[in-house]
Amino acid sequence: MAGINNIIEVSGLVKKFGSLAAVDGVTFDVPEGEFFGFLGPNGAGKTTLIRMLTTLLKPTGGRAVVAGIDVSASPQEVRKKIGVVPQALTSDLDLTGYENMDLYGRFYSIPSRERREKIKNLFEIIGLSNRQNDLVATYSGGMRRRLEIARVLVHAPTVLFLDEPTIGLDPQSRRAVWEFLEKFRKEYSLTIFLSTHYMEEAESLCDRLAIIDNGKIIVLDSPDRLKSELPGNDIIHLTLSDLSMISPVEDKIKGLAFVHNVVAEGEDLRVFVENGAVNFTPLLESVKEAGGIVNSVGIHQLSMEDVFIHHTGKSIREEGGKKVNFFVGAGLPQKLSR
Amino acid sequence: MTRLLAIIERDIKKFVRNPIVVIMSLVMPIVYLVILGNSFQGKLKGLPLAIVDQDSGIYSRRLIDNLRAVEAGARTVSIHMLNDQNAALTGVRNGVYKSALIIPPGFTKSANLRKEPDVGLFLDNTDTVSSIAIKALVNSALNSVREEHVPVRDKPYEFYARNIELYSMVDYYQTLVPGVVIMAIFLGTMTAGVFNLVMDRFLGIDESYLLTPLSKTDIVSGLVISGLFITTLIAFVVLIVSMLITGIPFSKGIEQMFSIFMIIVLTTLALLSLMFVILGRATHPRIVGLSSGFLNVIFFFPSGAIYPIESFPAWLRAFAKVNPEAYAVHALKSVLFKGAGLDVILGDIIFLLIFTNVMMVIAILSFKRTM
């Protein structure tokens, strides 16, 4: 049993579609006020997990409690406590920004005067007060996303779920969304659950991160600790001219004292090293000795991308060959819980 | 209730804010009425008939006079007198004439000798409607050829039927009005009903609503009520405009007005629920667009709006028995043209009620699986 200040408590959660386990025995807690992130590639199970936590999908096994309520036992009660921003933009294009927000307020039976005040305040926070009476069809993608995040806060939820909130946005709009999320978090004392496959987003926003792949949590901790737990402090990225050279080069450089780990991906080698600036030249010499020809080389400090690669042995990639339903995210046969 | 009202208000706002949809919903049935009413008018007129009189006797002239009388009166044919038989036949083959009547030499003589006088009637039988009409017309004119001019007192005793029309005169143009109103209802249920449902699903809007305390019942009820409101309004506007265009008098009593209202509301509910059953699980609005014309043909033409159901082949008559549009057209015709009361249309009303309930249950079961 988790502590009383946990807003989300998940234990052994499973979702199967036929024989395929999209979420495979996931366990974690999210304490009140935390900005919690799920980082993983497309098809890792993030959206399926969010759909279970937000009552759209019935779990096959395990238990999930949100805001103290079991999602399987009382989905209607859970819906009153949560705000959910799905992956697709779902604001109504034929309504104005204000009408979209007002509609949600009415769904939660908020009295009209209180609704008006809340909507006014939310529009001020997202910086769209001057556009609130314009049709959403005239909004940019970034503006729509800001509106949709504000829209689910009209009823002051306890926890906010965001499924890939910045997907498809340009870098400027993405940063604007991040700023508003921070603002909302402070203003509304929110617990935020974010799923993303953007490393920078996960690193800059989240207090703690779970890396998920193939439906399982691989590792869970704060971004800083995840990085500090990696061996070495720099990454030297090598691209060799020939795939056949990868294996002998990898074997050779693994034996170097300053090399902590080597991850091969195609013709690329990602070498986790101590003090990359100093050990750069000896590394290249060893590669040459092993018969490798280097086409390109780069050096950078450890990032979340490296954390992901270290734990999964691969970089975040697009899952190929699976038909993805753009609008619901998971693209798997889905049976809703009601 | 607040949630339900919010959904209804949203749908009405969305409909009103799409003027093209509003205009198409109103104008299309009326344009249909005007085009169909003027291009397919029930009575055939001005069919070009070539006549070559190679006899020039008393009976051939009498035959031509009989046909001239039709040309001047009912105007079913327009007569073109030719001298050359080949020119007449070529004209039929080239589509200049619908038919060529060749009266051979000796026609009058044969008639005088009480033999079997015959004429040649060359028909463009690729145009079935015209050729049947001309054939009947010429046969009738031929049968009258032998009638002599005799004093009335000497006229032989005849049987004849006295035509008594039970209702005030209704022309073909007016008979189309019930069908056009039902067509407006059909279009309304597509644009204001099922299209909204599928579009919301396509855009992920309905799913985002299901993340709020809004229930499926709220969403479906909201769609049905807003669809009913918008479609009823469209149907009444189309009915009034059609009555003005075709000259149907507005002198209806309260009972008849109530009957018309009930027929429109029940037909809307029946078609809304039927469309939800047929298209409610569609995942792309394009499917609704493509199906619209197809479904309109399937339900509109076997409704009796244009042609009497009794003349259909057995299989189509069987379909008409379960076609809600057939009951709606029958009820609306009865009230509009016969001044029928509720007792006369009770059977139609009961069918529409049962049909709506059955379809609604299927639609809700279907939604539970798909939403």
C-alpha cells in the first residue's frame, strides 16, 4: 500500500491485446505535486498506460489508483479528479476558444459565474485573452495546444495527464507549452503525468522519469540521478566507413581503461568515456590500430538520450511496420471500460 | 441536464456556423423539386410524330384529324407532315422524331370494304415511355376513325364511366412535395446527425469528451436532440417553400398541422436512428459523404414519392414495406392532399414509432461497442 500523499499508485498493471502485452506489469507511484514523466519510443506502451489511468481502457491485470480512487472500480469518480490532454488536438474548430473552454466547464457542472472567472484567468495565463472570441479554426497549432491544456483545468483537477503534448509543434511553440505547464503547476498545485518521446522535454520538465520500452519500466529516477548513474561523463560518437569494422573496433576499444561502455548501432559507435577531451586522441589511435576508418566523430556530455541508450541498448526510434492510429495513439484494438 | 444542453447548444452553433451546409440542406430538396417537377412532369408533351399520308382518302384524313385534335388539346405530340417515307424513317432513326406513322395507299379503300385497314407505326422503342404513349395514342385515334357523324338522337347507346375526383385537384408538381420534404429530412439526418458523430470520432473529440464526466448517453442524446431540432426546422422550411412554389393551399386545420409536425418529427427520429445504425460505426467522414447519395436512392425511390409502390416488382414492394420513407410519404400525402386526420395515418405513425425504437436500441448497443 502506498503512502497517503501519492496521487497515482500503480501496481503490476497489465494491458493485453490478444497475446500482445502493450503494458506488462508496470509498478510505480507518483507523489502529490510531482511532475512525473514517461519516456519511451512510439509503441512502448505510454499511450496505453495513460488510457488505463484515465479510464478509457480497462486494465487486463494489476491495479491503478488515481487521486485515491480505483480506476477500474469508480471510473466516473476518477474523471472528476483528472484533466487529460490527449495526443491529438481535439478542440472544436467551429467554436471559439471561449466556447470550447465554457463547454468543458459545463460538462463539470461549474456554475456560470465561477466558470466565467476561471476561464478569464486561464486565458490570461495562456496569453490568449485577445483571441478568446475567435474561432479555434483560426488558431495556430501551438495556440490550440495551449487552449487544450487550459481547457482541462477549468474544473481544477488534482492531476493532469499529458500524452505527447508537444508532438508536431515547432521548437518555439514547444517551449511556450513548457512554460505554461510550469505556470499551471504552480498556480494550480498540480501533479502532472507526462508521456513523451522528446528527451529534452522529459529532462527539462520532469522531477522523476520512468523509461519504458516494450511495455515495461526499464529504470525510474530523477533525470540528474539517471545521468549520474551512467559510467563516464562524456560520449564520443564515431561513425565508421564500413560495417564490418564495427566488431573488431568495438572489441579493441572496450579494453581501454578510460572506456566504460560501447554501444554499436549500425555503423555508429557510442563510446561512454571518462574525460572525453583528454582521451579523444588515444581513442582514435586505438580505432586506427583495429583497422577502422572513421568517417565522422563527435563529443558531447551525457544526456537523457545516452541514458536511454545505456538502459535499452538502442536509441529512441520510430516503431516500423505497425499501423498507428494517429488519433488515439496506441493503434491497437481497444475496448473501452464503459 | 446542463451537460446535455451544452452538447445540443454546441451542435446547433456548429450547424449555423457552416452556411454552406445550411444552404445545401435547404436548397437541395427545393432544387430537386423544381428540376424533377419540370423535367419529369407525369404528362408527356410535344413528342415529335412524323406522318406520311400516302392514301389521302377520307379515313386517312380523319385519322390525321384525330391526331391533330390531340396535338391541339393535350399536346402529347407535335405532328410533322412529310411526303417521303424514307425521310420519316431516317428521322426516327436519327432521333428527330419519336415515331413515324405511314398511312399506306388504299387505307381508305380497305376501310370502306370493311377489310382490315392497317397503317405502319415506326417507333423509337429505345425511349420506352414515349413509344408506349404514342402507340396508345395512335391506336385510340385509329379506333375513332370509323365513327360517323350522326345526330345525337341517333347516336347508339354507349357505356361510359363518370369520373368523380374525391379530392381537390393535385397536379404532378404538387405530388412531389411529400417526397421532397422526406428527402430534406434524410439530408438533415445525414448532415446534422450522423456526419457530426463520425466527424467527432475522426477528430478524437468524442474521446476527449469521454475523459470528462460526460456519459455516452449524454453524447448520443445530445446528437439526437440537436439533429432532431435542426432537421425538423429544415423540413418545415422546405415544406413551406415547396407549398408556395407548387401552389398547395395553406388552409390546414390544427389537427392537420399537428399531424404534419408529428410525421416530420417521427420520420426524423426514424431516419436519424437508421443512419446511426448504418453509419454510426464509420471511422471517416468520407464514408458518410460517399454513402449519402447511395442511401438516398435506396430509401427515396422505393418510397412511393415518385411512382406508386403497387407498380413495383414484388421484391421492391417487400422492401417498401420496411422502408420508413414509404410510410412517411404515405402519411404526408394523406394529410396534405386528402386532409386526412390522425385516424387515417395511425398505421404509418405506429410503424414509424416501432421502427424508431428498434433502430434506437440497435444504435445504442452499437455505440456502446464503438465509443
